[in-house]
Amino acid sequence: MKKYFFLMCMATTLVICSCKREDVPAQDEQPEEVPQTRFKSLNYLYQISGEKTVAGIHNREPNKTPAKWTDEITSTTGKVPGLWSGDFLFQADNIDNRQIMIEEALNQWEQGALVNLMWHACNPALEQPCGWDEEGVLSKLTDDQWKELVTDGTPLNTNWKGMMDEVSVYLQYLEDRGVEVLFRPLHEMNQGKFWWGGRPGANGTRKLWQLTHDYMTKTKGLSNLIWVWDLQDFPTLSSDLESYNPGEEYWDVAALDIYDGGGYTQTKYNAMVKVSGGKPIAIGECEKLPTAAQLVAQPKWSFFMGWSELVFRQNTEREINDLHHSPRIITLDEMPGW
């Protein structure tokens, strides 16, 4: 009996120890490390990925009132968005007022916001300033013109570099003042209505992105740009993420513009997580805001950026408030400061 009792005790002890060992990580197991980059704001996106999402809003033209839609969200919710966005734009008055917009970017950064900058650029084969029409942002390039644009030293290529020189002055101004910029040029690369978009493959839009990236970082020497590679949520998204990808060394954040009536599907989210390779992903633009529940189900969206007036057309005041007051959402009062 004593021998039987001893064996039973030993068996029980082994079971208990075995159960305990399952709860204790192996000594060589290390917690997942958060990547560290040279950018404070990019490190922050890595840090919150999978846990929380920064609320953002775009401030569309005119550039003379570059906080209009940020103020509208603040007035509606009592919460200031944690991400502010502006645009270099293309019309004469907005080009003339770029410095006003840049001063607001500086102001937002100093308050602790993320700064996102877009560039609806004029067609370098046509005139600048331009309009939102077929002679401007919505114009086209012939295949021969496109080849010229992406060939170093040609007249169109030189025109584009001259346009980049113009906006680089403002980006350098921000760099000199310590501002990091989520830079989102050539957005919606798979969107064919813009002169720069809708050209898949190695010599298409992604080559223009590579050229733009290299010119602004290497030739112009800008070191404050966090490159946001952005597509729209067309049904071809899965293949577009391959055919428009300029290469992981050319972007820091992968963003998706949500305008398709299908909304925030798990398929879109999974595709973005897959292509990100562990880098942050974001909702680059949206009219219909995600819900807090959707962000719980899709936790790696590091920020969302509502599109100005469309947010107020496509969402009720209650929906806007519910989202911005959700514990899942980060507004300016919860940002860490830079």
C-alpha cells in the first residue's frame, strides 16, 4: 500500500509540474520586440499596432484654412484627432498658400499630433498650376510620355524633378524644425483616374514611386519622410498589392483607402497584413468610419484618416462621437508627445 501511495503521489506531482510548465515560457523564449527606427512617430505606430488606432482627419483645400476639418471633428466630439493631414495641392491659390499649410503642420507636430502630407500633383507634361480636370490632376499621359517621365534626364523627367524641388523646400523647412512627416505622394497607385496611377508592373507607377523616393531622399537629402505606400480597395486588391509594390525598401507604412461599398472586410485586412511584412498598416482615407468593433476584429490598423467633409456626410454625429470616445481610439490628448 505504501508503495502504491508513493507511486500515486509521484504521478500527481508530475502532472502538476507538467501543467505548470505549459504556463511558463521556455527560458530561451523572448517577447516579440517592437522594431526601432530613427523616427519617433513611426516607432509609436509599431508600438500601438494590434492594440489601438490613432484617429485622423484630412484637411482638404483651401490651404489658407489648414485646420478646418480638424476643428470640425474637435467641435463635434470634444476630442482633437491624433493625426492631422494636409496637401501641397495644385491650384494657384493653394500653391501660393503652401507655407500656411506647412506652418499648421509644424503647429500640429508641436502639439503632439502625427503629421500626414499628401500631394495631388499637376501633370508634369502639362501646366502648373492646374485644376481637378482632364487638363490637370485627372489628365493622362501617353505611353511614350510615361516612358519619358521615368527616364532620367529627359524633359518630362526634368519637369517632375523641378516640381519635387518646389515641395522639397517645405519638407526641408519641417525637417529643420524636427518634424517627421508621413509622406503620401502618388496615392491610390492602382487608381487610373489620376495621371500617375493605374499603370501596373515594373515600369509603371511603382517605377515613378521609386524615382520620386530616391530623388527626394538621396538627391534632395530629406531624412524626415516616412513613406506611406497607398492603394485603393478595388476588387483587384490582392493582385494590385503585388503589381504596384515598389519594394519593401521603398516604403515604411502600407495604407489602404476604403471607398468600396464592401467596407472593412476581413479579406482586405488580411491582404494588407500579409503584404506589410510586419510593418504598420493604416486606413489611408475613408468616408465611412470604421466602428470600434471592426477595429477590435482588425487590430493592426495603426491609424485611420477620414476624408474631410465626406466623414460628415457618411456618418451620423453619434457614430463619429462613439468612435472618437472609444477606449480603442487614440486622440491628441492621449498621444505621447514628440
